[in-house]
Amino acid sequence: MNAKQLSKKWENHVQATKTMALSNKNESPSDKNQRIEKAKKEYNFFCQYYFPHLTCNDEGKPIENAYFHQQAAAYIFKNRRTRAVFEWARGHAKSTHMTLLIPLWLKINKQFKTLLIIGKSQEFSIRMLKNIQEELSENDRYINDFGLQKKEGDWADSEFRTTDDCAFIALGRGQSPRGIINKGHRPDYIVIDDIDDDEMCRNESRINDTMNWIQKALFNTMDAGNGRFIVVGNRIAKNSIVAQLAQQPNFYHTKINAINDKGTPSWAEKYKIEELDEVRKSIGESAWQQEFMNNPLTKGSVFKHIAHGDMLPLKQYKAIIGYTDPSFKNTDKSDYKATAVVGLTNKGHYHILRAFVRKASISEMIAWHYLVFEEMRKEAPIIFYMEANFIQDFLLKDFNEEGNKRGLHLPIKGDTRKKPDKFQRIESLEPLFSSEKIIINNKLKENEDMQTLLTQLTLFERGSRINDDAPDALEGAIFLLNQKNFRDQPNYMKPRNLLKNKNRF
């Protein structure tokens, strides 16, 4: 976006502030006073009435504050000595609330005198300060109820004061905050907003230097700790300012991901799950986890080489197994359901023929199994397996019910193996990948399910919070193929036969 476009965007925003925030100037003094008192007490009403241009969707319809907006405002209002980290996903209005709406709400309640905004650069902080300046000089509703705000001759870009002598100051990361006093008032509302960037997070010494600056120079600009010290941002790296401050024992900390543990949008008033899923597909799993789930990912330490190749005709495989790692039976799509269909060659290679890795319903998963079964059974036998614990027992019943409807039952069995540690099981596949004994179907490398399988493999490592359902299903299929191959060996003897031939050894 060029300078002319930026200027036009700014003019449009200013005009929106003027036109959307017009007040009813014919109301009675009593009605006005009642509204003011309500606004002082009710944060959601304050936002909706005075800032409709900031609290609406693209169609101009009002959007209610999410529960976490309300909780944050209530906590900050109640605690004059706030030390807090609000680790919220991108697009969840953390800057709007922490650097604009909450400060202006505190202002009408006379709860601060000097606000200090800290960004990754002073230019970044000044842009946020301009948003406050615009509201205080152009927002007719706010001015109508709380008086003229702009103080002539004291309205600079990086620092300004209002008619009630509240000061607003913008600084960049590392700039000296020492000596900032507003008519005897040291900063009593300090907000650090998106201070991390990718370059700094790759340099541990810069992270340490910035932490030292925050803890010594910045925090101590407050009068013996009296005031609100707030950090907002999303976790873009495992070692970052947000990550380190979130671990401080005396800090209040909330983490809001775009999709919560129930698989639904955290800000349901604004986002639909379909919209978030579309974003996830567009930007890829790694960027999604970093920007929207506060879960920064790096390349995993286990599977560093994954080969693609051509598959054999189905009838040439020694055996084909489809192994399913299903999620808990529910109606939402909170967990991945994963199936790996793997064929064993005569040379001992494992070909990943198909994959199903989706946040899907049970009916979708079963339909896919039947599709693959119908496609393969004419050329080669395929057996499906599934973890046979108490949850999967219910899923096996679902398969049987579907089979009764179709008049065709899948050959599906429960895997009763007592499994060892999951990480160790999946990690044991690494030699097979590095020696190219495991091959992914080259014709399906652009397939979305295969792409998700690849993502889960490449990001797999101990301690990672990335889903590992697909690697787990793959390990199950290969384990059972090995078991079947071992039993089918000509020299294989069952234990009872070994007892009969004990004199051979």
C-alpha cells in the first residue's frame, strides 16, 4: 500500500469516526447523566455506544465484546497494580482494547494520569497513539458526554496531553523511559503491544537485553510499582518477550486461541468456525499455529527426510492395512480423525497409498472408509484396524450399523495391543523414513489429507503441541504389517510347534 492509499485509508477512518459516532444532542440532561453513569460502570455498553465504528463487522452490524474482553477490562479496572500478560490470537482485538478502549474507559473513571505505549519501534507506537488522538479529537459522542479533550498546543505525534492533563506517550523498544513525569505523575498505565518480531526472537541475546530493559528501566518508571503494567501480543516464538513475561510468577496471564479446546471459535460473536478453517487452509499449519493458536512451531527434530514415489498396482502388495486413530465420539469437529492406508511390498517397503486426516464427523470418516474399500477390494484385499479401547468400541458399532444399511460390512478389527509410549512408537519410524523404506504416494502429494499428514510428521518432536494423530495411525499400520509379514514367513513357527520341536535347538 503506497503513501496515497494510506492517506486515503486514514481519511476514511476519520470520517467514519465522525459519522458513526454522532450523538443525539436533543436529549434531556437526565438521560445524558444516566448514560454517562452506565458507561462508567458497564464496559460493554461503553464500547458499543461510544465506539460503534470499532465494534461492528464489515456489514456495520454491532459485535458484542467476547467474554475475554469483558474479563480483561474488569480485572484491569479492579486492580490498580495490574501486572498482566494478555496472550491473544491475531484478530482478537487485543490492541484495540488494551491501548485504546480500556484506557479511555479508565480515563472517564479518573483511574490514570499518564499512559505509556511501548511497541517494537517508536513509529509503531505512534500509529497506536494516533488512534487515541483521533478518538479524543473527532469522536462526537465521547466529546459530548465527557467534554472537549484536545488541548491546543500540546498535541504532538509522539506525546500529547488532554484538557484534564492526562498524558499519552509513545516509545519504541529500548528507548529510555527514565524521567517521564506528567505534572508530578509518573506513568501509571504502561502497555507493551506486539513488542516481539521474528528477527529479535531468533537472537537470544537480544531477547535477554530487551527483558533486562523492561524489568529495570521500563517497569521502574512507575512510582514504586504503582500502576498497571500490561503486555499484549501473540506468541510468535518459543523464546519471546511474551513467552518469558507470561512465566513470571506475579503476572496475571490469559491465553486466548482462535479455536478453543471445544473446537469452537473463542470469539464466537465475530467468527464462524468455517471462516477460521478457511484461514487455516490458506496460510498453512505452521503459520496458523503461530499466529492464531499461540503455538509457535519449528521443524521437528525427528523426521527430516520424507520420500515420495510411485505406487505399485494394488494386486502386487503382500498386504494392505488401513489403520484408524479416531477422536472422541462427539458432534463437533474438535479433534483430528486419522487413517493411514499402507501397502507392504515384496522388498519390504511401506507405501502410503491413502490418508484421511481431518476434523470430521464420524459419518464422514466412515463414508471415506467405504469409498476406499470399494475402490480397492476389486484388486486386493484390505483390512482395517482401529484402536480397541472403550471409546473405539462405540465407533466399531457405528461401522457395523453403516454396514447393515449398505448391506456390505468393512473388514475392520480392533487393535488390542498394549501400546508403549507414543513418542517412542512414532519415533521408531525414523530409520524407515531416512532409508526411504516408507514412501508417500506421489500422485497424492498435493492432496489435502496427505499434506496434513506431512505437516504432522515434519513438525513432530517430543513436547510439541501439534497434533500427532496421523503419525500415530501410520505407526499402527506399519506395526501390524510387520506382525503379519512375520507370521507369513515360511520359517515362522508358532509357540506350540516350537515346543514339539524343542530338540532342534
